Amino acid sequence: MSNLFKIVSVNHTPVIIESIVFPEQGPENDSEPEPKLEPEFDYAAAREEMELCINEAKIEAQRIVAAAEEKAQHLMDETQIQAEAIKQQAYKESYDLGKQEGYENGNLEAREEMKQAIHTAAEKAQKIISTAEQEAVNMITDAERKIIDMAVAIARKIVARELEENPTAILPIVKEALNKVRDQESVTVRVNPEDFEMVLMAKGDLQMMMGNEQAVSIVSDQTVAAGGCVVDTAFGTVDARLDTKFEMIHKAIQDVSP
């Protein structure tokens, strides 16, 4: 499972990306089966919906481009017919005049008119195809964005389920955040009230990890969502809130998407 730590510092400390590792759980009591949560989200259905979304977008995009190509070809065919009609008309007019000069002038004018008609038609045809191709790209891009949103939403649900099933999952998140500021003399860890007791119970381990000479304070903060934490120091803040992580994940996926 991915984890992103965002460092915000007065000294413009760079963003740091790390990994979250939830502790593996063993059965607390061999005589009791591991509790199973009732499914709250149909992940298979969500995956099927995402696949259907992108497939429908691709099919519609192909249909749009094919229709545009057919329309462009029809336009070129009509232009060729018109060009041939212009040529025949010029020949007839010059023939009726019965003069070589009239034939040559009429033929020259006809060729120029044909050339211009074909050029104009070709430009229109290319514009039709280009517009359709762009529309197809936009359609697939929109579908990909929807899939990204759905994927992040599913990830949120998975993390929420993990935290609900395993309250100690907050501890590795706090430790990873503290590991980034081990050189600080004192730190304040802000966590959601739901996580406060669990983190407070682990304060001894956290203090040992940081070093006895360093002060570690645990504070309950309603503004920090459950499952994440914020570590304050004299020189900056480690933002390890889940919302921050998911926002960065969402942005990272969008940035690498074509």
C-alpha cells in the first residue's frame, strides 16, 4: 500500500515520498477464529465498472473517428465528381466556341478551379478528421480520469477498512513520520481522538526510537482525520494525514497519465 509523506518547512524542505507498512496481524487467540467484516464495498463490481467505462469510451472514440473518416471520404468523392463536371463544362464551352484559344483558356481556368476545389475539400476533410480525433482523445481522457477517481476512492475504502479492523495500524504511520525528524530536540505528534489512546500507549516505544534526550508529546487533534498524523517541530511539519497522501497519490497518477 502506498504512502506519501509531505514535508512542509520554513526552509522549503522537499517533499518526501515513503511507504506505509501495516503490521501483520496474527490471531490473538488460537481458539477464536479471526473476525470477518461484512463486505461494505463490492470491489469486483467496481473493477468491472471501471473496465466497462474505459471500453465504452474506446468503442465510442473509434466510432467517432470512423464516422469522421467516412464523412471526409464522402466529401472528397463529391469534390472529385464536381471537379470532373467542371472539366467537362469547360471542354463543352470551348468546343462550342470552336476556337483553340478559347479551349486553352477554358481548360486553364477549369484546371485552376478544379485544383482550388480539391484543395479546399482536402482541408475540410482534414479538419473533420482532426476534430474527431481530438474528440476521441478527450473522451478517453475523461474516462481515464473517472477511473483514477474510482481507484483512489477504492483505495480510501481499503485503508479505512484496514484501520477499522486493525487500530494499531496508526503506529507505523506515526513512526515513519517521526523517523523524518529524529534530529529534532522536541516533537509534537497530533492525532485524531480515536487514535490518541493507541498512540499514547506506544509513547514509550516512540520515545525510545527518537532518543531519550528528545521530547515527544502526543496531542489529540480533531482536525487530523483518523488513521493519519501531523508531526510538528521547531523547523517544520511532517504532514502524514491520509487525505494529504491520497491527494498526492491522485495528483501523481494524473501527472503520469497520457
